[in-house]
Amino acid sequence: MQSLWKFIPIPLLVAITVIAGPQNERRSERVRLAEAPSGAGAARMYDAINGYQTVEYLVDGKTGQSMQVRIASTNSHNLFRINAPAAPRAMFTSRPGGPGFSATLPRDGTYRVVVFLLRNAASEGEAARFSLDIRVSDPG
């Protein structure tokens, strides 16, 4: 058996590992907020992910604006995190069954709302269909 490994080229072993490994597909979409009479902008996205896939929604915001994000999903392990512009780590990560996000934005720029499955669900190849509600409004 040991002599068999001598005949399998290393690039073939690497290729098998890459093909069999987790699929880390990431998509990005720019969110266009529809203006409401109150001056707030809102959007609802419907999408689906499977395994290690993620969807990154790009939302423009300004210092002092309020942002609310809510997710409804067919999978309780379907979560989201929010990254502020130029921030080294997430400013918020949701929890299963937890409340959504609501906060005042700390700086101008593009915020990233990243939707994903928890690692245990992703490794099992679970899927989720979800709707994501994003609302940005001026203070006052």
C-alpha cells in the first residue's frame, strides 16, 4: 500500500483536496434603498445560500444616520454580520433567534451586511432561503 502513494503525483492530491474542500463562494450586491415619505431609505432582498456561500450587501450610510437590519430565514443557523467602512472587525454579528441590528452609524461610507450560515450548518451542506430588510434613516 505504501508503494502506491509513490505513484500519485502531488498536484493530483492537491486538486482532489481543493475539489472536495468547502466551497467558499462569496457574492456582492449593491443595495439601492427606496425612498419612503419619512425620508428613510429601505430595501428588502430575497435570496438563498447553501453551505459555505455568503452574500455581501453593500449599503451606503453617513455618520449619525440610523440603520436597522432584520433577517427572516428558513434556517435558524442563517445569520448576518455588519462591517463598518475600514473597520478591522464586525461591528455586529447576529445570534440565532436574536434581535436584529439597530444602531447609529459611526462614520460615512459603505457598510457591508454579510449573510452566512454558521460553520456547523455550512459543513453539513445546509441551505437557507431568506429575506433581509435594511432601513437607513436620518436622525430626528
